[in-house]
Amino acid sequence: MKPPVHKLRSLSSTFGIGMAVLLAVPGAAEEPDYAAELPRIAPREPAEALASFRVVEGYRIELAAAEPLVKDPVALDFDERGRLAVVEMGGYSEQADQPLGRVRVLEDRDGDGTFDESRLFAEFSGWPTAAAWYDGGLFVGVAPDLLYLRDDDGDGRADRQETVFTGFGRSNVQGLLNSFQWGLDNRLHGAASSSGGDVRALAAADEPPLSLRGRDFAFEPRTRRIEAVSGGAQHGLSFNRWGDQFVCHNSDHCQWIAVEQRYLERNPYQTAGGARRSIAAEGPQAEVFRTSPVEPWRLLRTRLRLAGVVPGVVEGGGRPAGYFTSATGITSYEGDAWPADQRGVLLVSDVGSNLIHRKRLTAVGAGLRAERIDQGREFVTSDDIWFRPVQMANGPDGALYVADMYREVIEHPLSLPESIKRHLDLMSGSDRGRIYRIVPDGFRQRPAEDLGALSTAELAQRLEHPNAWHRRTAARLLHQRQDASANAALASQARQAAAPESRIASLSALDGLGGLAEETLREALRDPHPEVRRHALILAEPRLGEAPLLRRQLVDSAGDSAPRPARQAAFAIGALAPSERLPLLVELVRRHPDDPEILAAAATSLSAGAAEAVETLLADDAFGAGQPAQDFLRSLLAQIGAQQRPDDLNAVLRMVRSAAEDPARVGALLGGLGVQPGSGWFQELVGDARGIGGERFARLLAAARATASTSQADDRARCAALRLLRWGPVAELQGLIEPLLVPDQPLAVQAALLDGLAASEDAATAEALLARWPQLMPAVRQQAAGVLYSRPVWARAVLEAIVAEQLTAADFGRTRLAEWARHPDADVRARAKTLLEAAAPPSAEATLAEYRGVLESAGDAAQGASVFRRHCAACHQHQGIGYPLGPNLASAATRGPEAVLYNIVAPNSEVDPRYHTYVALTDEGRVYSGILADESSATITLRRGESAVDTLPRSQIVQLENTGQSLMPEGLVREMDRNALADLLQFLCAPN
């Protein structure tokens, strides 16, 4: 007999309170006083706090500064002399209007590695969150402003203050602009965070503001030109030595900025998979191994949320800690003090769990994955809950520096119920703060070096230094000086420097000085190291229009066998004229048909020429067998349909004519195109003059019907046939509802049928789907509900079916009913409101209590995989099964079956904003819903079950709304018997 799935204590024993008591609390006459459960936690003095740390073998943590030298540090930046600018956010979290924000400058006068002097550089009313040295002064972020401060009289205090930009959002104290970093592009980069903003330069007040919704920013500090760049995470931004950018966002602790904004904007019909990738192998909200006790207020709040006493997200399925909840800083270690194999390791701080986590990057084709290094433990932990590592920085000595805000409570004040908040002091610790450095055993302090005192030639030499701080500081100083005398030395280093990162740094510095010659670039494009070749492509791209030799050399780059430079070549080719780019892109994707990152990059370069690319690739029998290639071709066809360019549509007509005896090929072409049946183009398709003729098309439809109906055919061919049938009479598809929407048919085939049915407003479609409803599997039922919802004309039929108990409100979804409660038709509005009131679901806690016995049952993981395929695979992927639409389930085993059960029971109690369902109404009256996968100035992209994608031009969108709800339906738990549920939990929670 297999062991029971459940190995954890029940929630009642975990939180020390019985469920009967929990459920009785809401009815109490008076709000309880929780003072006895919320003892204050005393701070520890610096020496005692230092003893609280556990650091992995081979490293130690040292105190570099503490109060009174520093208080509330949230950001760090070293200048060329080794002085440390520290941003102090004293007004966190509720005192933004008091002059408690500061910037201090710390100095280590005796060179022993400990700061011994602190001077107040500036103070503010507001929340300062970022700072970066430039030209003897500091850029400082104090939302809504980005300031430049400078000490001109040498007294150590800023006497010049200039507002450079304004308009940064300040709606969220934990979502302000932050993390200024000098990039290889000779610009300062910053995170705009969740507050975003509409930002304008004070020197260009007449220009329209720059929207930073979901994006970050970069600006050239000399010209003050600001630009929106890819980003949009919460707090933390870092570059590695190759120029890769990493960000983090509360529970999504490790993300890679995979696509630059300019590539997304140049072809708005292609999303390239979005700008950000969550790359943690263990999942975004991965397990952490804290050594600190969970704060009493966090335990109490979770308990009260579970009981429904206070509102709020029940994170972790009722587990108050033990997973990423507050990743607030990410840093690529690029120093030279640690062992060489640690360069490029990512460090992530979690202020809520009092720890620093460590990850190693690995390549996955042209993409990246980050994997935990320290198994069953963390790189640094403390048993002191006051330890609040906010951000980190690479130092002049090669060590990693850590800003410890050192607070009793780090939490957004709006997430604390008043019954708890009144017993806390959210300012406790505002008079304290520490800065640590992490060094390896045997570390020896080296003499400090003042890079600002070096000659330009000496600065150029520092680009060969093994410590990234030296390279980046030297690069910044060279850019400030704009001294062309460095050009010859930099060009030589770009060719001959021993380390590839030094060759890259020299190329970038040359570019910033305007001295990057074409010959130097051409040599770099032939460099033996792939990262140098990739960076050379980035620098070559804006020069391609005027450099025929570079354009010729791009042919070699397109054939690069290394995935990362090949991907960059796919981006760079987009700068060429359409006639030049097409053969290069076709050859490139032929070489890499199974790398989705390279294919997505190539698609962004095909803003023109998509039809010719499809035609060429379809003629190649060796291309297109794998799913990445199929997705690539489908994305190009969808672009052709959306662009409506006559030449491209005519090219598709040619392709259809040449494949007119192959219903699968024709179905793939027409299904991907997305043009509506009945359109003028469709009339040309079935016409005898330019199309394939009506009789021939009728034969195609008959062949497609036969292919779609037979289980002996390949699933891909059946899906293509179903896409073809949507171009015929809708009755053809309606006739397939009964034979195909059954449990033994592949999910992909059922999904293709439902997609075809959604293209018509025929009333019989709704009637046929509703009649078939009892036989539909849960995953199919979810998509079918989306189809019924997509046509408002079917609203009355759906509501009548719910009243007749043909389907339930839970089947259709309360979110959709709530939308119809605002329907233009008064009768539909009234019916939807009545059903909403009558169909209020039982509380999550009551349902959890009902199903808790399942946790004691033995489960079979193999059977659970089958349950997962039926109920979950349309939106989740686990152990290679399903589609990665919803949250990554890799961390399910560590979160435990009780947490997973809670998420199944109450899918809307804990919805990461990245997985909110959006609803779009188009001008043709169709409703689309799904997760907002990407947005640009011209389009939005919604992703739904089985990774189906709808890219909608903004010009066609009448209304777009964030429902705040999950795609996962309420009541899913009732679709499974208890044995199946136990099997599913075993499958999800068993170690891989």
C-alpha cells in the first residue's frame, strides 16, 4: 500500500486553533484584542546580530557599517574613490511627507574594509529609493522626481539640486522607481516598478510624457534623453558581465529581460514570448529555507484570512512562510574576490524571510534557466527577523555588499488589518540599519584605488580588470570625460584583451566615445567568444544601413552555430531592407527550427515579408516538423491576417492553390490566417478567377471533414482540418460536436473544434454546445464556456440554461456572470444579477473542511497524471504534461498537499497579478478573455487554454478590463471524486 499523500499537520494544529473556533469568530459581537498574540520582537545590537547569521561553507559575512553611521539603507552605489552613497528610506512605510529620506556618503578612511565616516549628503520629504554617481554628483530617485544633486563647494553636502525628470508613480510604497545601474550601452537604467508613471523631462516640458506602465527606463546622463525599455518588475535590477538584465518581483524571484522594447515595438503583431521570462527552475514562488521564526503578526494574519475574519490573499495555501514572498533585490555577482566559478551567480534577497538565495545560470538553447545552488538551505540566513536585506552591490574590493534596512516589520501597511496593525509599530527600526559584506574565507583586503585620479589611458586599461566594479566605473568615467585619446587603446583592447568581458567593455566604451570603427566591429563579429559576437551584433545593428560590409558580414552571423549570437542576429536582421532580410532569416530559422527563442526573434524582424517567409519555409519538407516551427509559422500567418496587406494575402492565395489537394495544408494556412469567412478575401479564395474555385473548395471541405472525424489521422492533421472547416458552412462544425466533444478524443482536437465554432454567431452553436454540456470534460467545459461567453448574442441562451439547471453558474464562472450583469440588454442584466445572488459559492474554508479528509488518503501518482491531463493540462504544465499558461507547478512538492488543495478549492483566493484574467470587447462584438501575455503601443495579446493566443489590435478594442480573477474555474474540485483528487495531489506533490 502506498503511503498517504498527507504528511503535514492539519491547519488547526498548525495555527493552534480549532476550525470550530475559527468559523465562529466572524459572528463575535466585538473584535478580539490580539495584543497577547503579538509580542514585540526586540532588536539586536550589531555584534549580536552578526552572530545570528548562517553562511554556506567557504564564506563569511562581515559588518561594514551600522547605526549611527547609517539608517534604513535601501540602495548602494560606490563612486570612483570607493565612497559609498547610501539611500536611507526613513519614511517607510507611512511617513512620506516628513523629511526622513536621506542620502549619506560613507568612507573607509583607514582601508580596513569597515566604514568609519558618514556624512549627510541630502535629505528629502518623500521616499528616496535609488542613487547613482555621475560626474561628481548623484542621480537620486525620489518619486515622483528623479533628481541630480551635487556638492559644488566641497563641504560634503549637496548644494545643487536639479529635477531632471518628473511623473514617476508613487501609488505604492513598495512599488517605486529603484535600482539604478550603469549599462553597457553607456546609459543609466532604472526600474519603474509597479507604480510606473507618465514621465517627462523638465528640460523638454513640451514633449508628451513617456508612459512607463509595465516598462522600465534608461537615460543618457549627458543629454538627459530618457527612453522606455523592457522591464516592469517590482524591486531589483542587475546586469551580468555579458549585458543580460535580471529583475525580480515579490514571489517571482528570478526573471530575465529576454526581449528589448524596440524589438517588440517594430513588429506589433509578434509578442516574442513577452519581454520578461521567469527563469527559476524551481518555479517563481519557490521554497526557501529560512532559519528565522515566522513573525507572530504573519501567523495571526494568515489564520484570520483563512477564517474569513479579515480580507486578503491567503498565500501558500494557508502556509504563512517558507516560500518566496518578498524578493526585493537581485544581483549578478561579478567580483574577483570570490572563487572564479561564482562569477555570474545570481543572488536574490528576500526581506520577508531574512535570507539571501543563490542561483546558477545555465543555457537552454538561446534562453536561460536559473537553478538553486544550495540544496535544503540558503546562501545566507539569519535567525533575527530584523535582518531585512533589501539590495546588494558589487564592491571595489570584489566583495558583495548587502543593504540591511533592519526593521521589525517590512510590510505594506494596507495589507495589515487594523486589528493587527494597532499592535505594531511600523516605524520600529527607523533609527537602525546595517551594511554587510560577504567575502570568502582567506579574503585579504587590497589597497583602495581612486579611479578618478587616473589618466584616460589608465582608465582604458581598467576595462581589463577582473573586478566588474573597476570595469563599470572606468566605463562611466570614460563616458563622462569624452576624451577621444582613449580610442586607439580601446580598439586594441577590443581585439586583444584576454577576457571576453573586457573586449565587450572596450567595444562599448568606444561606442560611447563615438570612436567605434567599422573594421573594429567586423573583427568583433568574428571573435572566438559567442558573447563578444553577440554584443558586436547589438552595436552593429544601428550602423547596418550605412555599412555594406557589415551587412555582408551579417550573413555569417545568421549562420552562427552558437544559439545566443544566432538569436541576436535574428533581431539585428530586422534593421535591413525587406529584400535583404528575408533570405537571411529563412536560412537562420532553418538552422534552428527547434529553438523557440531564435524563432521568436526572427518573427519580430518580419514586420514585412511574412508571407514570403511562410511560402519559402512550407516548400522545405525538412522544416516544420517540431512544435516550435509550427508555432512560428502560425504566428506569421496570424500576422498576415491582421495586417491585411494585399500582396501577402495574394501570396497566401497562391499557397492555397498549390496545396489545394491537401486539406491539412490548406487548413493550416487558412486556420492560422485568422481572416473571417464571408470576407471579400474569402470570396476571392473560392472564386474561379484567382482562387481555387467553389467545386474544388467543396471537395477540400469534404476531405477535411473526413480527416477531422477519424481517430486514425494524425492529431495535427485533424486540427488543421478543423481549422479549414471553419471556412465552410457552420453546420459542418456543429455536426462534429457530438462525435468529437467526448472524453476519448484528444484535447487538442476538441480545442480546435471549439475555436472554429467561436467564429460564428449562429444560434444553433450555443444550443448544440449546451445540449452536449453534461458529456464535456472539465478542461473542455472551461473552453466551451469561453466560446459561449465570446458572443454576447448567446447570453440569453446561457442564462436560460443555468436557470434550467442544464449547466451551473460555477460551470460558466461568476466572473463572466458579473460581466453580463453589466450587459447592454436589460433582460440579460437582470437575469445575470439574479443568478449571481442565488449562486454564491460556499466559503473556501467550508469547502476545504469538506475535502480535508482527502489529505489522509493514499494516492497513486500514475493515476494522478491522468487526472491532471483531464482537468489541469489545458492551463498548467507538470512533469512534461500540459501547457505552461498558469503558474509553474514545480514548487508544488515543496509547498505540500495542503497548500495545493487550498489552491484547487479556492483558485481566486491567491491570484498573482500576472495570472489575472483580462476581458476584451472588440468592435465586431466578440469578447476575448485570457491572461495578458504582452502589450505594445499597437496590440495586446491574450493567452488562454492550451497556450492559444489572441493578438488584438488596440484600434479594434472597445473595452479592456482586468477581472482580478484566475482562469481556473471555481468548483473544479467538485468535478473529481475523492480518489481522483488524492491521486492528483500525489502526482503534483511527489518529488520528481
